[in-house]
Amino acid sequence: MKDKNFIELTAKTFAVLEVFSQNPGSPVSLEEITRSVGMAKTTVHRLLYSLRKIGYLDQRENGDYCLSYKFYQIGRNGLPYRHLTTYAKPVLDKLVVRTGESAHIAVLENGLILFIAVAPSQYAYRCSAEIGECNYAHSTALGKCILSHLEPAEVESILALRGLPKLTSMTITDKAKLALELAKVQNQGYAISDNENTEGVLCVAAPILDSAGKPVAAISISGPSSRMQASIESLVQEVRQATFRLSMLLGYKTAVPDGAMVPA
């Protein structure tokens, strides 16, 4: 017996959307979707056209389709950062090509920095984290970027939970000094961790901000201090351009950062 409350078009629409879930992060062609769902090509084309028109799909220059950021916004409360890996991975790969060093994206989770995407350097001697690895926020450039955009009460809550453990001789372990450092980071738009989290490692990071100017995540470039010191200014510019681009994708609107060009 036919269900009068069921709208058949809904099933067709979600059948098309499920094709994207089976190809995470990869654009899909009209032909691939048509083969997968077993519908008429004209029907699939109309569904894709409609989803793109209302903003839930993007279409590449070659005609392929991918989920738009608007689609991910629906579930952002349940999945607050996972969609970022789709957008950020190509950016991380490009940073590795341009700088030669390892690139990471991380979020603040339970007061710790959690790495959610990594693009390792091709150097034999490199500084690269693993996906799922955690670090303290106060000792990392990634953490300082995010902490610098939080309210003082939020920072205090994190410090009460995690403390300020001394990891190296350069780690900031004083609350007043950390507050000064975070104010500096917020003002300049990036953070540097030079031997603060791990001896011999230098890290440059900048925050990814959403439409409200809140920190969603941060991107870093990490490598041996001996190799990175000579190019610190260009590394800062590279990471700021990368995070600026991703922040714009998340709806953040601001002036282009000083000395930086909007990346293509």
C-alpha cells in the first residue's frame, strides 16, 4: 500500500547526496552519480541543479560536483570541525610544497590541541604530528592562536583543567606571561612556538576564524629550528594566507592581513 505521507522526491534527493558520502572530499561527475543511483540522467541533473541553486552543492570548472560548506553547516553542532579536513587538506599539501616543512590543522578539544589533519614534510628529518595526537595549548603555536581569541574566563577554565606544565626550558609557565603572549598573538595574527613544546622544533601558526570571528581551528608549519629560523618571515606569510583563505570559506569577513595576498 502506498504511503501517502511519503514524498518520493525526498528519497531521490538523499540517494544523490549519499553518493557524496561514499566519495568524501572528492568531486563527483554527473555520470558517476547517475550510475550509482540508477535514475534517469535528466532526473539526476535536475536534482543536482536544484541542490546547487539553493547552495548545498558547488560545481567545479570541469562540471563535477561537491558538497558546499552550507551543507556541512546543517550538522556543525554535532560535527564541529570534521568538515574542515575536506577544505584544509589541499591547503596543507600546498603549504608543504611551498615551504618544504610539515603542515598541520588542529582544534581545541577538552583543553588540549587535537591534530585532525597532517601533511608531512618530505625531508628525512622532519617534525610531524600524527592525526589524533594531542598537545598542550599553552606550549604550542596552534594552541596560543586559539587561546588568544577566547574570552579570559575561557582561558582560565582551560588552565585550571590542564595547568601550565613545563615541557622545555622555553615553555611559558606563568599565567601573567602567558596573558601577555596571547595579547601579542591576537594583535599580530599569528603565533610562534620556538623550542617551547619540543626542544629543537619551531612552529608557526595562525587561527581559522568563523563568521563570528571565533576560532574554529588553527594551521601550523613545523620543522627543525635550525632550518626554519632563516625563513621565519616567509613562513608567517604562508600560514596567514592559508588560514585567511579558509576563514573566508567559513564566512569570516575582514581586511586582507597586512603584507599578505589572498591566495588563489
